[in-house]
Amino acid sequence: MIVYYIKLGFQQDAPMANFQFMISLFVSVPPPFFQHQYQYKRRRLVNSLGGIAVLAFLTACGQPEQAAQGSAGGPPGGMALPVTVIDVQPQLVPITLEAVGQTEGSKEVEVRARVSGIVNKKLYTEGDTVKAGAVLFMIDPMPYESALAQARASLAQEKANLERAQREGTRLKTLAEEKAISQREYDDATSTLKTSQAQLTASEARVRDAELNLSYTRVTAPIAGVTGRALHSEGSLITAGSETSLMTAISATDPIWVRFSLSESETLQLRQTSGKTNVKLVLADGSIYEPSGKLNFSGSSVDARTGTVPLRAEFPNTKFALLPGQFVRVQVTTGNRQAYLVPQSALLQSDQGKVVFTVAPNNTVAPRPVETSGWSGHDWVVTQGLNPGDKVIIDNLMKLRPGAPVAPHAPGQGPGAPNPAGAGSPAKK
């Protein structure tokens, strides 16, 4: 049995376009009985291999030209690549500092029970807006009503004791003046009168304390704002002064505050601003929150852990569109400066930094390293690297190479753009 293995390949060196052909023939040695057939088929195989080698050489010779045409990534045959360009001019661009912030209520308080007892009722709807003084919970008042009654009874008793002491003092005073009693007896009556007066004052204080405790059974809202989740249901035992005394929380969200941080350099730039600082919020869906706000706090020290300075801004929130704890993007505008606006698609990031491709006077590609300073809307703010009137390429960037010929055109005017009405249609005879 005869088995033939043929391996044909070539290797191309990119600079010289030289091709080396490798032809390997592997023939298994046949048994002696088939030696004459083996010699005959070997001669036919050698002739066939010669034809295959010529065909492969001719095929490979056409590849360098195709590779040269497509090596620049552009059209074949050295044709100029159509590209869309825009003429950039310097313009006044807002100086914007951007950071991630989190909203919080301008007032945030914990509502705690000030007396112990069983929660009888919950008198508000969680998440609703309440006014200051609104009753949120009712704690069982019966023990405190009894305590108030006892305090009032003690007060009445002390009033009676005081009246008796006053009568006794008045009577003994007359007898002391007549020398009918000793001075000691009169002094004791005077001391008893003063003691009764002090005990009456203490009883009055106990009554006020009992009345105050009874009023604390009505847990009210200390401020106006949005209520939180109720932490205890009806029937729960509340102990004043412990962790269980926390009933709920209230946040004042109009106005609402936003906490954020800026780096040292950004904070220095902000402090050097002489005009009014404008603060805007970008919500999670990319929309701009209206109206704008103002800074109401700037930290006096740099956080050693993060190297940033804490700041806070205040925003009107009459429609309650912002909720406490919401993450937003904060944009602080500190002024204006001359810069260029370049679309996102026109800027590339390389190992050497940011680069844009421009069109040279001879209609070839000229890369320009640029420096940016944030965003303005959907465009990059380019501060250095461009000149007035530069033509910046905004499409086909992956096909461009420095020095490659291009055919620049304005947006919407290149190949494939819709023709005006009637353009390109055959004339009617």
C-alpha cells in the first residue's frame, strides 16, 4: 500500500516581499511486491509537484501588490480616503469642575420616645410629608395619668400644710410679742412655715413633671419634613433612653443638600474664582436638574486619607424630585475660558496621551497631541494642541495613518450623502 503526504507552503517577509517555498514529500516505503508500481507513481508525483509549485509561485506574486494597497488601511491603489472634518475655532467654554455627590436632608432628625410604655397607635403614613408638631405615635398614657393624679394630690396636701403653718405662725407671733410663749416656740413655727412653702414648691414641680411625661406619650414630629419607616409597630414595648426608643426619622428635603469632594488643585481653582459660582446636578438618567444651586459649605482642611476637600451645595426641592441618599454628578462652574470643543468620536487615547487627526494643507493626515480639561455637554474641551481653523477629522479614524492622503468634506456632504432633489436624475428629452 502506498501513502503520500504533500506539504506545500510559503513564508513572506513583509519588507522585501520575498517568498520561500517549502515542498515536502513524505512517501511510505511500499513492500517489494509493489516496487515497480511505486517507481512509476513516484515519477508522476514529481511531475505534478512541479506544476503545483509554479501555480503557488504565481499566486504569491500577486499578494505584495495587494498588501501594499491595503497596508495603510485606506482605499486600494493609493486613492484618498474620504473623511468628515470640522473647522474648529476657539470659543468661550465654561470652566467646570465635576465630582460625584450624594444628597442629604438639610435637616435630619431621629424621632425618639421620651417615656417608656406600650405603643398604642401609629398615626402617620410612612413616607408622607408632615408638619412640625404632628402626632406620629401614641404611647399608653394610663400610667402617666395616674402619676399626674398622685402629684396633684400631693400638691393639694402641701397647700393645706402651708395654710396651717401660716395660721400657726401668725398666732404664735402675737403671743411672742406679748411674751406669752418662749422665743423657741416661735422660731419652730417660723421654720415649719418655710418648710411647708418649700414642700409646696417641690409638689408643684412634681405636678409639672407628671404633666410633661403625660404629654410625651404623644410622640410628635420635631420638624417638618418627609417621614421614614416606622421602626416599631403597635403593641411594642418602648424603653426610654435605650436603642428601642428610636421610633422613626424625619428629613427636611426642601431645600436639600448635596455633599461632594474636590481635589486640592480643584479646590484651589475654586477659591481663586472671583465671580459667582454656579452649581448644577446631573441625574442618573443624564438630565440636568433645575434649578441650579449654590455652595453653602467648604471644608477648612484636606482629608489626609483621600487628599480631597469636602464641600456642600444647597438646592431648592419644592417638587421633592431629589431624595436623601441619592447619588448625583455635581458640576461646579467657576468661570469661562477660551478653548476648543471637539466631538467625542474625534479624540483617541494613546500611550503618549490624547490625539486628534487633522488635515494638513496638502490633504494628508497630520496627528496632533492635545490636552483636555473635562467635558462641555457631549464634547471634549481641548485647551492645547489645536490652532484656529484646524480641520479635525471626526470619522474613519481607525483607517488613518500619518501622511496618508485623504479627501476631506464637511459633515453630510461626503460620498453616500443624500443628493438634492433632482440631482443625478437623467434629463428628460
